[in-house]
Amino acid sequence: MSIKVKEQVKNLAAKCLKIFKSPGIQKNRYYILAFIIPLMTMMIADIAMGVYPFGQRSVLIIDSFHQYAPFFSEFYDKIVNGGSLLYSWNGGLGINFWAITAYYLSSPLNFLILFFPRKYLIEVFTLIIMLKVSFSGLSFSWYISKHYKKYDVTIVYFSVFYALSGWAVGYNWNIMWLDCMALLPAVILGLERLVKEGRGLMYAIALGMCIICNYYISIMICVFLVIYFFVLFFQKRKKSIRLFLKRGFGFAGYSALAGGLSAVMVLPAMFALLKTHSAEASFPDTIKFYENFFDILSQHMAFVEPTDLSGMPNMYCGVFAMMCFVLYIFRKKTPLRYKLSKIALIVFFVFSCNVNVLDFIWHGFHYPNSLPNRFTFIYIFLLLTMCYEVFLTLDKYNMMQLFAAFIISMAFTAAAYIFGQEKKEMYVYIITFVLLWIYFIACVYYKYYKKRRGILKLIFCGLFVAEALANGVYGLLMNGTVNRTNYNEDLTAAAAIREVIGDNGSDELGRTEIDKFNGRNNAMWLGFKSVSMFSSTLSDSLDELMDHMGFFAAVNKFSYECSTRLTDNILGVKYLMSEKQKESIRGFTYLQQTDINHLYVNPDALSVGFMVKPSYAFWNTDSNYPWEVLNDFVKKAAGIDENIFDEEYIVGEPESIGGTITKKEGYKYHFSEDESESVHKAVYKISLSSLKDRYIYYTAPHMEKLTVEINGESRNYSDTRGHIVDFGRCGPEDEITLTFILDKDYSSADITLAMFCTNEAVYTQTMEILSKNQFVVERYTDTSVQGYVDADEDGIMFTSIPYDSGWTVYVDGKKEEVLSLNESLMYLELSAGHHEIQMSFMPSGFKTGFIISSGCLFILIVLFFRMQKKKINMPKKRQRS
């Protein structure tokens, strides 16, 4: 190394040291540590996992892969390009994007994506997760410092366990939940000041921010706040009915202000949620227990694999917490009423993790779809505050109490191993035993070596940080990663395709889809107007319609991959992106190659609206078989009596491998495994007598997957409620094999399998009728559509736009009622003739919410300045106190 380089390194080191020694850094060093340690932990985990730029992996797993990254992409594009956050055409045939923004995207930290190029969006997503987790450590240390009037290295101890708790690690990919975890300490401190002193401004602002960032997790915080208000009042020494009413009205008023501050987000979201599957939840009739209590409480042990999708509640917050809980019971300095209320809360939380009624209430009066016990971060906060109280008086415990806490914790660990039904890895028990021994010895030294307590505090800090860091890295590694290259590889091709689509005059809201399944919202990720959608705000009526039309659909999601020529046309899917080059795919013809992908165009794709017969209003979508639903559409919309899809008998019987198959009624089969065999599958070899466009419809919920092999080329499908599989144009010369593989968690399965083909004559006649009077889009924006239609006769203008009460429609300058097919797709009743049509969208509740939020913000500003004025006029002595 040259002398010049050495000098530069030396100068840089000197500057860094100078910054570290600056008064500001020194004054806040413990807060900084509480922030930096979780941040470094996540960086270490990213390096170990090979996350970009340390490899080609990404932390986008589960819903962050399928939902959040595409939503971030759309959010980025709208802001950068000046679009509207109220509505988007890039997914779900058209979606209320403000409802998505309110649930997924309203964190202020999300605006960091605007400071980076679009190609690094995944990395900024990762950075935001890291920052939110780190801010959780900072906020917890700040709470401890303010609540306990303590500022030394001890505030770092339990802050790292809060930031790197099992909940934070297991659910960190749920990026929109993390704000509430970071804000919870401020909300609790604000509530404590409200109950103690009557000052509620901090509480209202913190809770309002919490609800704005994520109203769903805030529901759980609000449930806790109601309970905790009574606990805090019960803990007061001086109590009276008058004071209770005064504080109660203050609590209600400031809570209402917090809710009102967030009304612009919450009200539109509420209107959207009333149409989702969650709105149909009913209160449980009976009380049920889920799990063995030993299994639940064993989640406190070290190196327990965190729950990222399904499993036990995430409760880990350090092994020392197990001893602290026992020591808290022995703590003499804590008043009995205070102690009893805290212990009762802890017990209540544990039961909430295991009782269906409590679980139902905590999750906003519905059962969560996977991701159990989403409220346990509040439990962790509460338990860690108790741990800190224990540590403050650790030297006051006698040897018998320390030994009792140690023995009880060891006994519980052993009991969890013996009586727990969910066996964990042996290293979980061994490491927990070892850590309990280490902490017990450290506690004894801390008690009897008074002169070395300063050093022992640092040792405790080292022990806690080492455990939290190791457990955090382990948990993040267990969560897993995905291949970043695969996720990003289509972005360049998609940009090229959007240019081609623009050159081909796609200004009439024609949709573009992808001929492969990757992420459920992948078309949105690539910036296409598309069909697929996976969102908690998705209309249940639309989801049900797509399911009955044969698409892959489950709770709050449906995917394009199961389309037919007819559904491509009526839903206006004009372009298709594919990795394969063929002469045609379904009704799409080859257009050109763009980058690594190929683009196809659908000449029969219809406009976003077209005229149909009045009988369309009576379309029967209730059949369990999609060809029947589509046949009825043609009859009602086009007025044709014949079927567009004909059922076909599947020649030959299925072969069973490692089991037996029995034929049941209709299209149903039953497969039972042979336990002596290791492979269990059902194989169908299909023989065809003529050349036609063919599809199958199948359901097989207990089968792991279906593999469809056509002439040596295979594709896999998974199923929950059944969907269509397109065989393409096939005949006697084609070899088709279907293989159903039994799910390892089941010993038998029912399979529904039917085949149907397109009646070409009816298809041609249908398209001639439906394409005759189409809606011509002259202009559209994110929130409006303007155009005209020429109707040959009185009828209905079908639209492939999802129904939403936020739509307003004017026909020839006159406001018209927006109708819908069971609240799934909207339509208009029109008379014969030429009609000018204008549609505009404003989320229901947005204007009212904006007025309420503005009013509440004004009130809070007035209260803030009144408080500042009181501080100025307050005697200096009282200000200092």
C-alpha cells in the first residue's frame, strides 16, 4: 500500500473517530446502538444468504414475492409518471388502488424507493425492511428510557430482543406490518401519559400514524389499548369515579382524533373490505383450543424456527425472558396490583394464541388466512418491559429466588421436550439449556460482585446481543430467499413489449398477460394492464365469478393462466408474452420477438365494453363446471341456443401407481394410497379421435400437483378449488399424459376430471355478434374512460371492468345508474343509437375521509400550539419536572 493511500485511510479513520466522539453521538450512543445492532444483524443475514449485492438472491418470499413487490412497482410508476393512486388498470381487470395503498403502501418510508432507479426496487424493499426493524429497536429503547427514567447501556439489552424477536424475524417480509411494531412503544407511552397526566396529544398522533401506516395491525393495537387503559387506571394509587370518567372521556376523544386523522385511508379501505371474503366471517359458535400449551410456550426457546406462514405463534424474545417472568413474580418493589395486572395480561395473551374466540377477536373479527397470531408483537413488548423491571433490581433477589427461576425455566424446557406434541430439533433444547446456565451464572456474579457491576452490565449486553444476533440470523436464514435474477429477468423484455403495444395503437385499454405462472401479480410487476390479481382488498364477488369461469381462484386471488379463447376475448386480453415461439397460442397469433420473450396478439380481443342482449342480466354463473357457465354466457349475451363448448368422454381408465383408483359418479374418481409403496400417483393417458381445441377442468385438493405432458413437453399445476387447463389444438397424433401426485399429508384424494372442446361454428357466430357494437375508447386516464358506442338495438353494454361503487357514469351527458352482475362486473342498460359515455372513479368514502382527516389534523395542530403556549407560561421549575 502506497504512503498516499495509507494517509488517506488514516485521515478517514480519524474523521470517523471524530464523528463518533462528537457530543451528539455520545449523548445518543445507546439509542444508536439499539438501532445499529438490528441493522447489522440483518446485514449479516443478507450476506450469509447471498442477497444482492452479495449474491443473486432476494428476500422476496411468500406474499412479498407475489403481492408487495408488484404493488411497490405500481406505486413507484404512478408517482414517477404522475399517475393517480386512486385506481389502476394494471391488475385484476382494474382495481381500487387507494384501498391497496391504504393496506400495503402507506408507510412514509416507502417513499425511499423514489431515490433509486427502478431496477433496484427489490433492494430498496429490503432496505426498508431493515430500517423498520432497526427503528423498532430504537423506539423500544426510547420507551424504556422515558418510562423508567433510565439512560445507560441497559436500555439496549431488551431493545435488541424486541427488534429481533420471533415476530419481527418470522414476519419481516410483511413489510407493511413493521411500522406498527416500531410505533407501538410511542403509542403505549402516549397512553401512559394520558392516564397519568391527562396529556393525550402524543397518544393521538402516534396512534393516528399507526393506523395510517397499517390499519389492519392497528386493529390489534386498538384492542390492546382498550384493555391496557383499564389496566393502567387500575394500577393508579389514587382512583375515583370522577377521575375514571375524566380519563375515559380523554381516552375516547383522543382515540377518535387518531381514527379521524387516518379517515382518508381507513374509510375508502373499509368500503372496499366490505366486498371481500373477510366480510363474511361469523362469530364462532363454540370455544375451541388449537394446540398443546407446551408447544405454544416452547416458542420462547432459542433457535426455534420462526413461523413465516403457518405454525405456532412467534413469541421468542430471548431465553432470559423465561427466567425474568418467574423473577417478576418474586419482585418485591412492584406493587401487587401492578404485578397482578401485568401477569394477567401475559396469561390472557397466551390463551389468545390458543382459543378460537380470542383469536377471532384479535384479528379484527375474522380468522386469518395463514400467518397465525399476528398480535404477538404486543405480547413481546409487554413481556420485555417486565424483563427490564426485573433487571433493574436484579441485585435485590436472593439466591433462592434466582435458583428457583433457573430451575423452573429448566424444568419447563424439559417438560416441553417430554410433553410437547410438536417436537423441535434437539439443538433447540440443548442451546436453551446452555443459555439458561450462562444467564444463571451471570445473575449470581452480578448479585455478589458489586464492584464489577459496570463490567458485568457490559457482559450482559454482550450475551444478549450475541443471542439476539445469532437467533436473528438463524431465523432469517430459515425464512429463505428467492432467485433475484429470475424475478427481474422479464423487466427489460416487458419494457420493449410496452413500446410495441404502443406502436400497435393499444390505447383502448387492451390487456396484456403472461403465458407462464411466476408471481401472482407478475403482470403488474412488469407494468401491464392485466387480469391476474392477489390482494386482501379483492372483491369476493369478482373472485367467485373468475372461479366459476374456470380460472385458478382462491380466497382473495385469481390467476390468468387458466383462460380459454372465449374468456380471452370477452376480457379484452389483446397481447400475450411468452418464452416460447409458436405459430399460435390459443387464439393468439405470433407478432414478434422482444428481447428474450415473444409477443403474440389476439385478433378477436374485444373492447373493454360491447353490446350484448338484455338477457345477459340473467347470466347464470352458479354452476360448478366452467363450460356450463361459459355456455350460458353465450346464450344470454349473444342469443345463441347452441353450446360453444361440448363435453367429451375421456377414453380409457386411469392407471394407479402405489395405490388404487375407483370410479365414482359423474367426473369423479377416488384415489387411495398403498402404504407399502413410496410413490403414490394416478396417471391418465388420453386418446383423442379428432383435431380440436381442447381443455380439461379438474379439482384435486389433496393432490400435491398435476403434471400435464403433451408430446414430451410438460407443465405443472397446483389446485385448491379447481381450474381449467388448456391443451391447445390437439388430435389423434398427440400423446397426452396427466399425472396426479398425492400430497404426502394425505392417504387418499378425490379427483374431478372432465374434458371439453370448442364448437368452432358457434365460436365464429358468437364473435360476429359480440364484436359488432363495441365501445370505442377515445381517451382514458387512471381514473376515467371516455368514448362512444353505437347500439343497433336496445340492450346492455357489457364491461369487463370490475364493479365498484366509486364509479360514476354519464351517458350523453346524463348520469346513469351503474349496474352489476352480482357486484362482479359492471354494465349499463342502453337504448338503440349512438351514445357518448364518460366514466370516472373516486373511491367511496375518500372525500368524506379527507374532510374528516383534515378536520382532525386542524384540531391536533390547535392542541399542539395550545400546549406549547402553556409550556411557555409554565413556571420553569414545573417545566423541568
